[in-house]
Amino acid sequence: MREAFTILIEEVINAIVKDNERIWQAIKEGFERQAQENEKIWQNIERIWQAIEEDRKANQKHYKRLDRKLTAIGARWGLMAERTFRAGMKTIIEDLG
């Protein structure tokens, strides 16, 4: 009887060990799949950051061009304003004698 009980316990233990191995294998495979998904996600994030950086650089060039144009317009306006001021002062001085 004791021997049958020992055999039964060994069979139960073996079944539990096999079941645990199956469970751990499933967990390991799940972690591996998750690691692959994480890698894909990080690759997508990197691709997005690169696109953002390229866009930022392109916009920076546009802003520099816009700044140069605005500076040129300001310089022209300044010259026109100066000419107008001088003409006005000349008229005032001539009127005063």
C-alpha cells in the first residue's frame, strides 16, 4: 500500500513539474513576443522623432528665410521713412527761412 501511495505521489509531482514547465514556457514565449512588440514600438518612436527633427530643420530654414525677408522689408521701410522725415524737415526749415 505504501509503495502504491509513493508511486501516486511521484506521478502527481511529475505532473505538477510538467505543468509548471509548460506554464513557464508559455510565460517565456509571452515575454519574447512582448519584447518583439516593444522593439517595433521603439523603432516607430525613433522614426517619428527623426521625422520631427527633419521637419524642425526644414522649418528652421523657412524661418531664417522669412527673417531675412522681414529684415529687408524693415530696412527699406527705414530708408523710406528717413527720406520722408528729411523732406519734411527740409520743408519746415525752408518755411522758417
